[in-house]
Amino acid sequence: MGDVLDRYNHLVAEGRINPDPAQAEIASKLDDLEHRLENRGGGGWFSKPKPVKGLYLWGGVGRGKSMLMDLFFATVDVTAKRRVHFHDFMQETHAFINDWKKLDAKEKKASGCSVKGSDDDPIPPAARKIASEAELLCFDEFQVKDIADAMILGRLFTQLLERNVVVVATSNRPPDDLYKDGLNRQRFVPFIDLLKDTHDVHEIRSDRDYRLERLTSAPVYYSPLGAEAEASMQAAWDRLTSCAEPHAFHLTVQGRDWRIPDVAAGVARMTFDELCNRPLGAADYLMLSRQFDTVLIENVPLLKPDNMNAALRFVTLIDALYEAKTKVIISADAEPNELYVSGDGAFEFERTASRLYEMRSTDYLSAERIGSSETSGGPGEIM
């Protein structure tokens, strides 16, 4: 496998990204962690792997955290690894805890997650399940604003560390600002101390917001459809992902699997048909808005009463992305105010058209994204 810094330097040499000393420094830190992970040994009958300190990377929006995490995750030679949005990970953990509490003793034992002497405490079984699936966890957007998360994180991480799980996390905040001003925060402070003791903490000190530069360097709405719009969307994708190799990504929404075909560097790319001509709804679009910084939507057609259902889904999709301040790049058959001009639903679409215009503004593109880090109220149905 190639090293993180080597791949970073290769991208610079090819002109896909601009050289940035702050990013190169972090690539070197990830390189070091990669080597320690791949050489920690153990795992046999009579030895445990050597403890490896995790890594907590923080910095402002658009500093390249997702791109560097992509490089690390792609190169590290660890079979049991997982990259997941932190909000989704915590939702899954809460769902496991709730389900565990409903099991009887026989069912707990048969689950394969039971921990001797801990069946009445769901945290050790949850940690056992997580550790059985991944020895390396890579978290995007590590944020804590939910009291339900705050109250279990210390015990959960202690259990994961005891099972030699290594965590790499990216965040917009330093550890000391996590759950800032939260309810009963004094009970959360020991987790912050644990995090700093068991992870190397590094700030990406770049002064440049590369995401904003790339978004504002070209239009984010292309019409009409055709070869020119198609080429512009491809150029936008290449610009935002630094030509990273796309991969499929799976979201679980209310127990359903939703496959996003093309994902890279915190950006998702889908067609109108994939988003609006399928039985998707508000929960799906909310999850999409939480998961990705930027979404490319291609081939939006003229909307008419005969494709009313798709038009209604498109309205719901734009509402979810707009409220989350997710950035959107669109190719469409017409400008927003000409997409749906007559028939039932045309009047209601005027608000969506207005939002599409606003989403092209510098103010919107520079706004801080409101995603999972801003939600509260404990676990819901979205997993």
C-alpha cells in the first residue's frame, strides 16, 4: 500500500491540489499512524496487539480534513476498518443499546455480544460488537451536542480502547470545545481528558478555505442540459474531490439500505432520477444532508404535473439541503424559475426556485453547515 504523504505529494505533483504545508504536516502524522498500525503485531492466540494512540484532527471548514482522511483510509493496510459519520455511529450505538435492553438473558447470550458479568449494562456488549467489526474507526465530523451521546461516550471509548480499537477523527472543534455549554457538561469533561490522553491532537492550521474557493471559482448551477453542462459538472466534481477515486457509500435510513453510487472527499454525486424517481422521502434527504458537505444533482428535467411525484420529492430534497446549508451543484434543463411554470404545484414551487437562487449566492456558500452537530434530543428512527 502507498503511504499517505506519498499520495498527497503525488496529487500536488499532478496539479490536482495546491501544495499546503499544513496539509503536508497532517499527511505526515497520518503516515506515522499508518506505519504504527501496520506494525503493531499481536492478534494471535498468546499476544495482544500493541496499543496505538489514535489521532484527532481539527480545523476550520474546507481545510482538507476529508481529503486527508480519504487518503489515509485508502492506504492503511488494516482489513477490519470502518469510516463513518460520527452522528450515524452514535445513532447505531443508541439503537443497539435500546435493542439490547429488550432482550432476555437467553437472547443476550445467543447474540454473540454478551460480556460476562455485564448483561445488565449495554455498554460492554455494544463495545464488543463494534470492536468485532473494526479495529480501526475513522470518524467524520466528530461533534457532541446531544446529552444522550455525552453521557455514554466516556464509558464506550474506555471499553473500545481496552479492546485495542484505534480511532481517527476529524472535527471542526478542538477537544476542549466539545459539548460546550451542554447540559451537565461537568460529567462530560472526563471524556475530554480521556480523548486527549489517548489520542494525538493536531490542528490543521491552513488559513485557506479550499472548499469555499472551489465552490466560488465557477458557477454552481448549469443549464440547459447538454454536453456543456455535463462537462461542467464533471469539472466541478474533479475540482471538489481533487480527482479522488469515487466509491459507493451506504446509508441506513429507518432500517432501509440506500446506496449512494459516487462519493469522495465529503461530496456525493447523484442524478435527479436516482434522487427523485425512487421511493425516497424526508428522512432520506435529511440523512443525505447530514452526511455530505456538498451534493451534485445532475439532469434535473422540466417539472410538470405528469411527473408531480418526482417534483414533490425534489422540493423536499432542496428543503432538506437548504436547511442544513449543504452546498449543492446542479445541472438542469432550465433556470430555477422556469423549471415548473404551469399546472398543479407550480405556485408552490416558487419557494423552491427562490431557494435554488439563494443557494448560488456567496453568503450561502460561505455559511457554516448545519448538520448532525446541530441536532439534539436523543436517538430517533434514523440510524
